[in-house]
Amino acid sequence: MVVAVCHSCHDYRYPGRYIARLRDEVSELGKILDPLADKIGIGIVVVLMMVTGNLSLWYAGVILGRDVLIFAGASTSEFVKTLH
């Protein structure tokens, strides 16, 4: 089940990424939403693995905490850039 969730999280975003790369398109919203979607996908898989007993609670906390810190740091960095 976890593998199916991983594949579905990745597959629904692939066509949009492919088309954007072909056209060499970049949007400000895409710069924010793409990494956020990655983090949400990882979060879903980690929680599912934890619930099914395939991942311990402390390890899930480390993975989720790391992703939260990375996203918060990147968001803060982008916000600071807009102030200058």
C-alpha cells in the first residue's frame, strides 16, 4: 500500500513537470508549490509507514522534522529576499 501511495504521489505531478521543462517555463507559484508537494508526499508516506508499523515513531519524527525545517528555511529565505 505504501508503494502504491508513493507511485500515485509522484505520477500525478510528472506530466506537468515534463511540459514545463519542455517549454522552459518557471513560475513563482511553482517554485513554492513544487517543493511543498514533495514534502506533503513524503509526509503521507512516512505517516502511513508509521501507522502500519514499518517505521518507528522517533524516526518518523526525524524525517518530518527535517522536512519542516527545510521548508521553513526556504520560505524564510524567499521572504527575506522580497524585503530587499
